[in-house]
Amino acid sequence: MIKPKELNQHGGGGDGNGYGNGDGGCDGGSSGGGWHWRGGGDDSGCDDGGGNSGDDGGDGGSRGRDDNGNGCGLVVVVVVTVVTAAMVVVTLIFCVSMAITQCSLRLANLMFQVGRNFAMFMAMVIMCNILHFILKPYKQPRITSDLIVGLIMGNVPFLRRLYGEFNRNFEIIIDFGMMCYMFTLGIEMDPYVLFKRPTRDVKVAYAGIISTFILALSLIPILHYFGSNHGLKFTFCYCILLSSTASPVLTRLITQLKIGKSDIGKLVIAAGMHSDCMCSLLLSLGYIFMPLDTFCTDPEEKHRVDTAIAMGCAVLGQTLFTAMVSPIFMNWVNNENPEGKPMKGSHLVLSIAFMIMICASSTLYNYSPILSAFMTGVCFPREGRVSKWVISKINYMLNIIFFPIFFLWVGCASDFRKFEFGQLVTWLRLLLSMFVLIIGKVAGTVISGAMLGFHWPDSVAIGLLLTIKGHFHMYLAIKVMGCGISSISTSIGMVITVFISLMPAPIVVAHIIKRARKRVPTHRMALQLLDPLSELRVLLCVHGPENVPASINFMEISRGTADPGILVYVAEMIELTDQLAASVEKGEEVHTTIVKDQEVMEMRDQITSSFQAYVDEDGDGITLKRTLAVSTINNMAQDISVLAEDLMITLIILPFHMNQRQDGKLDSGNQGFRYVNRKVLRSAPCSVGILVNRGFGSIAKISKSQASVNVAVIFIGGKDDREALAYAGRVAGHPGVKLTVIRFLVDTSAESSKLAAYRVSLPEQEEEMGMDDEYFAQFYEKHIVGGRISYTEKHLANAAETFSTLRSFEGQYSLVIVGREGGVNSILTKGMNDWQHCPELGPIGDVLSGSDFSMTVSVLIIQQHKLRGELDGLDDDFSIM
């Protein structure tokens, strides 16, 4: 039998901290099993081992440890500490891993949403481009295809759910984009036109606004477009919107449909600008008394009069501040950053911050930031580098990024599931809006057109084009729907009205061009067809300072009378190299390109000084302007053609690619510029001349009192010879030029049997010969009969006699003017093509400019613009009004 003492010696006691093992006891009694807080024991007595109760476990354990003497309690403490620390570390690791996992999930979810929204944006862009390509044969503008795609994609259920998740961000993007849109709209407006005597385009715009507004105000209230609360006020605003015109959309449409340079196109664009400006100003003022945000939140707000007065004063103060301070500030920035030098980054940042500060200040007095941006733009100076830079960048952002998002927003907001197709009032409101819009505008333009002397078809066409609505109209339609002021069906009807207003524009423009073709059967950009009372517009190209003297003498003999005079654009042809590319600042258009290279700038300054000195000394009737053609050799011809097109040039003058050396002969020349000349001859939108300078620039000064320069013009036949004769008629008006017209005729008496094989027999060629005879007869009667011009005829039998006659010009004439393809089908030039060195000069021009021909005779080779047979639009400056 085991004694209690022995049991106690093997028993486990407390660890001194209240923990007891409980294996020992008396008489089989147990003091508890396992680990217990503050020990454990039974109620049976034990003399030595475990305690009597949990509170005594520590004491008992202490005595047991003393008896054991092995330090078991210390080991237990270390083990417990390590285990506890391990559990804490595991817990921390678990918590951190859970946190990382949650962040990763959130980040992944965010990236998924961003990717999904970007995919939706790209799908919108792709679909817009595809539909625009499909509608391109129908001449529909870009906004039409964008709106169709937006309405379709916006009503796809899956995309609508995405829109619901992205709704708040949508609103922020749309509001910001509309602020930029209205700012650029305002900055392109001219508010001072309101204080000037109205021109005819202003009269047309005002007539359309007034007639449409009166008709709308009479009929729109009948169908109650808006709720009973403040319905009359919003009806008033809706009538203003119906009276307005979306000038950015109209301008882009007119340009795209290629009537922007016609008289009716210019009038429509100007009238649309005035209409948009006036109606936007009225809406900006009306917002002071009818703020949309206030009506949305508290339609019964008290003290509205006080609020309106305070807001009106704040808007007036902002407008006056912008009108007075912004020109001073922007002029300082522009003076510190002149053209041709890099713009300082700090000045650009200050300018943008200044614009944002003015636009955003409206939030302090609860005025619409969008209308505030418009008012800021109206008062902001339009000229200057900063303004042009801001306009170009904002327009780029709007076209590339904002408009696809905008039309998707319009489509999502136009929920066709809630459109009341079965309600008669829905369709009546839509039809009434279209009736008021079309009849009101057309009536106003017809009345004003009758007063101004327009043909009634032109007045109707102008009125139909001025009905076009755009982005701002759709934006307001969606906003009033979101505010609950109008029903969903009414707002969708407004969006449909915008869409319908765009549809007939291509048909109207096609009718305008059809009428123009009947009245203008040929192209106007030719000297032969130029009105003698019209200003001659010349693009005078130079390679460098070596071309300046000859170019100045060309200007001198071409100046004609002081009224109407001559407008000359001097353009350097600069090859774009890799080294030069870094210093080129491309403008929005070709003629706004700037080169910052020091060597090029010095060359341009030298050329400008030479031309300006000539104009200042004796430039009566000459208007000099500067431009630049900087491009690679492959693209330079295209840039020159675009320059001529944009500047409405009648005649392009190109320098010959060869220059005269000191010994009088021509050098090998620049083959790159020869390539450019040949491409310009093929693609130019007007007549082209190539000037071969062999001493023409050495004439110091052409006298105006007596003939000091002998000039000859050769006429064989063909449209180019007629063009050369037309230019010679202008040269004949200069008192210092003695002009001689030399007509080469076929000598029919010489070997008539051989010549018969070469006589023209095709009907087209016979018609061409008839036109030659008719035009030459007119020229003879106008210029030669009066004795102003000398005339001689050369009866020649073949090309050999032609060549001999040309060689006899040596020493007789300083300049010979020829047509590029003159006599190309004549026996007089037959075989001359076989030894041509420069076919681009034509048979006669190539002979006269040959390196072994003459050292003193300069040559001007002229090619008439190739008639297209019909007006193509943008290339044409036609008039039908």
C-alpha cells in the first residue's frame, strides 16, 4: 500500500502562479485534471501535496517543487511564453494576410471596373466610327452617327446596369466636359458685334431668332411641356433654345459638306455664330432668375428676388473683371512669349490657372459653372498664343474623349422603356417642336432675305440650315428630365428633335451645290476666269534669299492697278530634316506652323526685311503677308496645295529647281525641289507658274514712267496658253513693261500634204481651237487694238522652225511667258518631247530654260488649273446669292 507521503512526492503541484497539475492526491482523491486557472483540488485533506482548494494550489505546488528540486515550474513558464508568442505571431500574420487579401480584392475589383468602363468606351468609339463610315455616302455629319450609337448602346440592358454603377462619375465627367465645350464656344464669339451696325448675316440671325421665339411662345404653352410649378419660366427658356443654333455643329457641317468658301456658306456660318451667341447670352441671364439647381432642390424657395439680385451682381462683377483684367494679363503673357519662341511653362500654368479661377468662382454664389465658363470665354481675348493653344487642346479632348462619353450618357438617360409611345400628347409635343423650329426659322430668313434681296430658294436653305441643334441642347434636355421638371417622354422628344434637325442638312447643301453648278459650270481658281475687278491672290514660294530679287520684280509687274490690287503670300519652302523637326511647332492649320531654329529664323527675317522694304518704298496696291511651307520633300507639295486652298489662292509661283551660276549657266539644281514642283503641278487647286530666273532678278528697279523691261508672251493654243495670255493682260497694265504677243501659226502652204496627217480631227480638239480663237480675239480687241501691246505672228511649218524662232529671242526679251502645254498637239512642237530635259516645263518652256539655250532670258511657265467640270465644294469660292 502506497503511503500518502510517497504519492505526494510524485504528485504535481501548482506552479506558483496558480496553475496545478492535479495528478497527486490522498487515497485516490484527485485535485483536478489538466490545466486550470488558479489550480484545482478537491475538498479532501492532504497533508503535503495538493492544496485544499484552488486558492491553495499555488502553495501546494510550491512545496512540491521544493521537494522535487528540478525547476519544472521554470520550464513550464518558458514553454507557455513561447507558445503564447507563437500564437500572437500566427494571429498577426493571419490578420495581415486577411487585410492584404481584402486590399487585393478591392484593387482587383477596381481594376475590373476600370477595364470594363474602358471597354465600354472603346466599344462606343468603334461603333461610332463604323456607323460614320456607313453613313459617309449620305453626307451625314459625325454627330448623327454618334447620337444613333449612343441611343442604341445606352438602352442595352447590360450597359444600363454598368451605367447605374458609374452614374456619379458620369455626371462629373459630363459637367466638366460641357464647361470646356461652353468655354471654347464663348471664346470664339465676338461680343462686340452686338454694339456694331448689323451686317446682313446679323440681320438674318436676328430675324430667325425673333420669328421662331414668337411662334414658339404662342404654341408651346398649349401642350404643357413642363410641370405646373414654374412651367411658364421653363417654357420661356425652351423657346430660346428652339430659336438658337448649334454653331460648332453647323460650322463643322458646312465645312464637311464643302460649301464653306461660298457666299451662302460664309453667311450661314456667321448667322449661326450670332444666333448661338445671342441665345446663349439670354440663357445665361435667364439663369439668374431661374437657376435650375434651385428649382431641383427647393422649387418654393423664399427670398428668390434677393438671391437673384445678389447672383446678378456677382455675375456682372465677374464679367467686368474678366473683360478688363484678362486682356491685360493675356497681352502680358503673349508679349513675354512671342511667336517663334518656346512658351514658358510657368506662364502657361498661370494662364490656365487664371481661366479656371474665373470659371470656378461662380460656385461661390451658386451660379451655373457651365454658363459661367461661357461668359468667361465671351469676355476672354481670342487672339494670342495661349488662347489658340487652349482652343486647340480643348477641341482635341472633346472630339477624342468627351463626345463618345457624352452620347453614351445621353443614350443611357434616354430610357426608351419609359417613353410613352401610346400617348398622343407625346407625339404632338414632338411634332409641334419640329413645326415651330422649321417654320419659325424659315419664315424669319425668308422675310429678311426679301428685304436684303436674296433669292427665295437661298433664304429657305439658310433657314433650314439654321435649325441645326447640338450638344448643349441635348445636355439641357437631359438635365431638366433628371430634375423632374419635364417628363421622360418630353425630354426624349427633345433629343429626337435635335436628331431630326441634323438629317436634312446634307440634302439642303446638295441643293445649293446643284444650283451653283448650273450657274458656275467651271472652276473659278484660274486667271482666265478671274474678274478683272477682283483682287489677285498669289502664293509666292521661295527657297531662300537668292530668289527674293526675281520674286520682287515678279510682284512689281503683276501688281496691276492699285484697286483692286494684289495680295501676295510669301512662303519659304523649307525641307524638314530630323535636326529641324525638334524646333518645329505645328499649328492647327498648315499656315500656322512655327520654326524655332535660329538659322531658319534669321533667313526668314532677312527675306521679310527685303520684301517689306520694297512694299514700304513703293507698294501701292500690294498687300504682303507671310507664311511657311515646312515639310519633308514627299509631303511639301501637299502642304503647298493645302496652303493655297486655305488662303484661296489664284496663282502659285514656284522657283525653278536650278539656279543661275556666276558664269550665266544653270547649276544641277535640287532634285528634291524639282520633285515638289512636279507634284504641285498635278495636285494644285489653282493655276501654277514656275519662274526660271536668268537675270530677271538683276533688274534693279522697274521704272513706272517709261518702258524699261521687254516681256514676250507666246501663244500657240490650248488652255495653258490662254492662261498665260490672261496673265500677260495684267502685266500689260504696268507702264514700265513693253509687252509683245507672239502667235505661232501653222504655215499651211508649206508641204500641205505632209501637214494633213497631223491636223486636228477630234471634236474635243476642234472645240479647243475654237476657244483659242475666241479668247484671242477678245484679248486682241481689248489690248492690242488700242496699241498698248505689240503683236506679231510667226507662220511656221514644223518644230525645227519653232526651235529656231525661240533661239532668236536671245537679247530681245528679259522675260518670256509661255503656257506649259501650249501647242502640245500641234505640228509646231511635234518631236520636241524627244529631247526634253524637264518635261514639267512643257515643250516650249523646256527649250527656253535649257542650260545651253540662253543666259539672259528668264521664263515664266504657267499651267491653268485643270477644270473639274463640276463644283466639288471646299475647293471652290463660288457665289450663287
